[in-house]
Amino acid sequence: MTHDVAEKPGTMDNDIAPDDAPDSAAALASLIPPLDQTAILLDIDGTLLDFAPTPREVWVPPELAVTLKQLHARSNGALALVSGRSLNDIDLIFAPDLFPAIGGHGAEMRLQPDSEAVATHSPPLDKELKRRLAAIAKLSPGILLEDKGYSLALHYRLAPAAEKAIYEAVSLIRAELPNAPIEVLPGKSVCEIKHAGFTKASGVRELMTQEPFKGRRPFFIGDDVTDETVFAIMPDYNGLAFSVGRRALGVAGQFGTPDDVREFLAHLIDGKGT
């Protein structure tokens, strides 16, 4: 199974009216049920954390770390990070804190923060395929290669002019390997290639069958194209979706920046009982 990708990625910005304004953190917090009835699902990059020049340079504000720990406790453990990053990378970013998490766009999941039990749903990318994709980074200085195990990402935040060349090179490799079970995920200044057959949404669906998430009303906050799959399934759980930076289709509200998301989460601590 393969998925076609356009030569140059689209964005969700086309869905936004020019006069769309973010909603207030307090107003969005008022939509959330009591925390003991809620499943809290959070994307990381561009949602909880501000973007940095490179993936390794992201920074967790101390007050966010405190807020996440409090929300995890107040929700009786029903808080999970949902990311394209690997679980190992997530843990390094938030160290010494550990949280339930879906990593690798749904490729792996950990329910308990102190557990070594990790469910995996995909083998690592083929080594030869990785080698060919990695060579694309040589197209321009500033293209950063990130090997996530289950996927490979080509970041061009430091080389924006290389965007078209990157996608053309990826399309050429895919044309030469038409039966390779891979898909391409266009993101914010990144082109990511992963195995087909799993997404953040498939990871969330599995998560929602497990305690303490099962039977709760979830809300999910995300900012990128890869988060659209989770936005789309929130109605299946009587849940809510919120976007960051642009008003995506089907969301209940929009945050302007990760700072607004962090303020919203702090409001949940102040205003929601258990």
C-alpha cells in the first residue's frame, strides 16, 4: 500500500479566514468536563512547545512541567503525549518526568509512565531505504536529518529554499519503489517518511480502549497536518479538538501559540475539580 504525495506539500492555512482570531484560553477551558471524566491528549512540537531552529533545541518551560504533572495526577493518569517523536526522544525532552505517550505517529505506545511495557505497531524503516532518503540531506546546507527509527524526517527550517527539491527527491525514490509500504507526511518545515498503516489517530483509538482513558471524554490539541487524523475522530468519543496557529476543520476552538496552550492548561488546574 502506498500513498501519493504532492511535489510540494499543502497546509491547513487555506482553511482559515484572514480575520480568524484565536479564542481565549479561559473560554476554551470552560468547555472541558471535570478532570476525573476527561482524557487529556496533547501534541508536543508547535503545541506544548515552541518551535526551535533544530528538533534538539526545544525547551520545556518549568511551569509547563509542573502543570503537566498536576494534570496527570488530577486526571488519575489520563494524560498522554501524542507525537511524531519516538518515546525515547519524548522522555529525553521532558526528563526527569515521564508521561503516558503515543510516539512515532502511532508506531509505539506506553500507558504507564513508569512502565517498561511498550506496544509497538511497526518495524523500523528498511535500512537501505533510510540510506537513500538520508542522502537527500546533501541537497543543501541546513537540511537536518532525524532518524526516529520508525520514520525518517528531513527538516528544512534552516534551508527553506530546499523544500521543493526535497519533495521532488522523495517522489523520485518512491517512483522507483512503488511497492514500498511507506507514506510521506508533510509538516511545518519538515518532510517525514514512515511506514503506512498507522497514524496518530490509530494510536489514540487504541489508547482509548485502555484504562484509565477508557470511557472518558477526550480532548486533543494539535497544530500540524499530522494531527488532522486525531481531530477527525474526536466526535467518535464525544470529544473535543483544538488547533494551534490556525482554525482547522472540525475543531471546537483555536489557540494562537503554544504559550496560549500552556495558559489554557494552567486554567484547567485552577478551574476544574476532580
